[in-house]
Amino acid sequence: MPVCQIHLLSLAPTTTFSSFLRALRFHQETHKPLIVSRAVRWVILPTLLSTSPLLAQNIHWDLLLILPSADPLPSSLQDLIQHQWTVRAGVPSRLLQDFDKKNENLLKPKKKDVRPLTGSLDKPRIASSAQGLELSPELKEWISDFGKTEQGNSAVSMLNLLAFKPGLKEEYLKYGAEFAKSIGSRRGGDAKIVGGVLHGGEKDDGDGWDEMALAYYPSIWHFADMLASEDYQSVNQKYRVQSLKDTFILCTSEVGLDQLGREGAKL
């Protein structure tokens, strides 16, 4: 099973987005990424695992970088990075076949291929906190603002890290099956990359985590439409919430990187 590295990067103060991309392109032959995505906002914060490296000192994460390689980042890239958090995952080879083409189709879908919203946001189900992957007042307000931007109205990807309670992984798999069958897919949701976290690698911060997933939605509105719905929450509360020891979800966007990558532009 191919090994991928998932990096969260905080760029050095003097590093522009364009300079980092130029340096990354210089290493295309050995470090061509599957995903280069801008970190937008935490949806769920970790509570038990990796809290110090992920949240300490109010680190602002700039980039999600996923590479189909177990090799560390070259020193020329490391010099451009202030903070880094890395996990390795074994990803089924079928998910990586023709990945660039599949991802391009997801990022730039034809209008007819974008699923319509289901209407859940007309009378949304609201919870006090988003930690259970529910629509909270704070998250709803942010989505309303972000949804007015080009990035919010375009494809978003949610980076999920998962740690299961003992013996309850099978329950989570029931959630995954329902996501693919209906509750996610009817909103255009798609698991772009899924893998089991590997442990013991150099500079690997994944101890305690079990799986990672990068879930795609056509827009932040499609993600919100799912969270606000009764059909999703009945499955979420039954299978997902009860099976997890810890998790985090980070919203990312691959859209608009050409504009952000202008010479001198910073994230």
C-alpha cells in the first residue's frame, strides 16, 4: 500500500506563498504533491491528541501538503517553514490512480454535475457546539460569511484525523458507508483520500491517531447543508460521534491558488 505524507505547514514570516510554490516546483520530480491546499479554518479542534503541536502558541497553519512519498521534505523547503506537523498514512493504490485528473474534475466541475442543496439550511438543526460535527451558531455565522467568497462558493476539502475508541472502528465504518451511500454523496461529498495512520517515522506526529481522510464538498454550503440535516445527524450521532476518542477537522481550499501565488503575496 503506498505511503503518503500529510503535512500541515506554517510558513516562515519572510516566506511568500509564491516563493514556497516556486521552491516546491523545483522538486517536482521527487516531491510532486497530490494536494496543495490553503488552510482556512478549524471546524473541530482536537481535545486529547496532538493538541500541543497543533494548537500551542496559536499557530496559524497556512498550507496542507499531501505527498505520495515517505521521504522528508528537502532542506530547501524546510528553510521556508516555521512550523510543521506531519503524519504518514497508507493509502489504497486505487485512490491514487489518475488522482490529478479526478481532482481536477472535482475542483472544476461542470455546472450540471454539482448537486443541488437539499433545503436543510431553510430550517437548520442547530447545536451549541460544532465539536460533534453539528452546525453551531458560531460555525453558521462563519459559513454565512465565507460562503459569500469565491472560495466558499467553490470546492472545499475537510482534513479529518480520527482516533477510535477501543473496539468501535466497525461502528465508524458504518458511518463511512452511509456517507458514501447517501448522507454525504447526496450533497456531493466524496472521500478523496483515505488512509490508515502509520507510526514510528522520523518527525512523525501521528502517534495515537488511527486514520486520516480528506473529504471533498462542492462548496461550504453543501457541507453546511449536510450538517444541518436530520438525515445526516441521525447517522452522525449513532455511529460517528460514539465511536471516536478524538478527532479534528480542518477546512481547506485549493481554489484561487493562482491569485494567492502572485509574486509577493502572503497568506
